[in-house]
Amino acid sequence: MIGAGIVGLSTAYSLLEGGTAVAVHERGAPGNGQSGGESRIFRHAHDDPRLVDFACRSRAIWRQWEADLGVELVSPDGVVALGPAVERRLQVLGQVGGVAVRPIDAAELSERLPLLADYSGPAMLDEAGGSIRTGAAVRALAGRLGNSLVADEVISVRSTASGSVEVRTGGGCARYARVVVCAGRDTKRLARGVGLSLPVSQAAHVRLTFAVRGDPPPRLACLQDGSGHFGEQGVYAAPLPGNRHYALGLSATIDVQEDGSLLDPDGLADLSERARDYVARALPRLDPEPVDHRHCWVTELPWGPDGVAVWEAGGAFFVAGHNLFKQAPALGRALAQAALGEGLASELAPEAKMGARRSDAPAPR
């Protein structure tokens, strides 16, 4: 394994559950890259029914892991979504079936999300969605690795004439029967070593954490706001454990040059100001002065912000996509299966373009 973010940790844990020894190469602290922070949204709503089905599988595994690891991993308070996309998402969710999602009125919206200013437009509730306890998940999964964690930077990956996969790090060289690369922004670079050119675009964005004014509400749903009602289209937010803080970001990102530098050096500061302004308009029960910043890399596939795919060459598997935290349990199990030589799930092949918004996307099996 290369990368101890949530996908790498989920894959390693799935292998360890089955009794397979693993080595996980990570140059920094586990979960401190694109998986960093204390919250993400678990949601079933996607434009591709196959990804909805994949999310259902992941939700079941999150529940299983909560029991196995003895810690809450997804909050029980649901996700509310606002805006014109609600109708389309409800239709897609209806194609899959079995997802507890429904339209809600302004009164229930206020009950589920008491931080929100007045809003009476389209809204829906994903009852089994919630805030992923990202820090708890990373700590619990990483804690099971023990001596399997190798603290070193991976310089290159290549296939050898003998059929093994060579991994060269800053302090060593090792060969494995198979390697799974879940290295975030480094995945594209490492894939070149086996002759793959991944169609991954890179950007950066920011998430801010705000304190709740007064007593924390006992129930606090996550938020996806695509309404534009409060001046922004594409806002996501999730409570931290205890509901005393709410982390929020805009879907807008800042483009990155090929060398990794920001195209607009002022861009992250501008996004931060827009997020603060949104909070002042839409979430008056939050103090608009952030208590924490999280700056993140975004690695996105061309067919959509929820796209995910796995490339394979010479015994090495390369995972790429965005918004993968919620899908990590099912993705990790699929990658573990592939690493054991049992084949890669067909929907994860690049040509399947899972996560695309397509009217002709096949129904999930």
C-alpha cells in the first residue's frame, strides 16, 4: 500500500481482516493529507445510480466498523440538501431503492438544522447520512496497522521483469506481489512509473470551522446548499463531534499549475472570505470568525466531481477521484479483493466512468 489516507487505511484494514499481511508506506502522519480534518459528509445522493449503490454498501460497512472498532464513525443526524437539484437527486435515489430520503418542509428543515436562516425552497433529508467522524476513523484504522506502517516517502513504483512491483522509498527498496497506490495528488506522478497517464486535474480549496453561538443543538444535520438563496451555489458543511463547531467549505476551487503552485495566490484567501460572508447570511447561529482553517488538495476526474476510477498495470493499482471519504469502506474492500488477485469490480474500471451524470448509466446490480 502507498498512502495512509482513508482509502489506503480502509484497504489495509480490509486485507488485515482477511489475514493478509500488508505494508503501508506513508511519509507523513496517517490521514493528514487529503483526508485531513475532523468531519466529512456521508451522503447517498449522487447523479449516478451506480455510485448511490456503492454508497449504500459503504454505509453498511461504516456501521459494521462502528461495532468492530467501538467508536461512532457517522453521526445519526442526517444530511439536508437545498436547491433545484433536489428533485433530480430524489429521482436517482428512487431508482436504487432502499435509501431513506424524502422531501422536507421549512418546519422540519428548521428542526433538523437549527443554525440555518429562513429558507422555504426545495429541501430533502437523507436520514441515514451524517457527519463522518474523520479523525476517529483515521485513528481507529491506523491503530490497527501496528508495524505495518512504513514512515517513508515513496519515490517511484515500477513493474519488474519477474512480475513483482518495486517500490523505492527515500530509505529503501522493496518488492511486492501487488501494490495499491492511494497517494492523493502523488498518485498521478507515481503512475507514470508503470506507463500510465491518469486524467487527473488538481486544484486547491479551503474548509473553515466556525463555533456555534450559545448551547450546541442536540440534533444537527449536515448541509449541502445548491440553492443560491444565500448568495452561493455549492456549499457543504458538517458538524464536529459535540455539535459545538460546524465545518464549512465552498465547492469552488483554485486551479493549480503543473508544478503544484497556485494559479491565483490570493484565491484561497478569497474563498475564505466568501465562506465567512455566506455564514453571516445563511447560518446566523455561527460566529462568523473561523476558529480553524483546513486547506486541501482536490484531485478530480474529467467526468465529474464525484468520479472515481482505478487503473491497473503490471500488478499495481492506482486510485483516483474526489469526494472519496464516504466511499472508502466499499472502495477499500474492492481494492483488497483486487490486490488478492480476485479481480477489480467492473464499475471501478476507468471506462465505466462511475460518478458521471449520465442518463444512460446502467442500473446498479
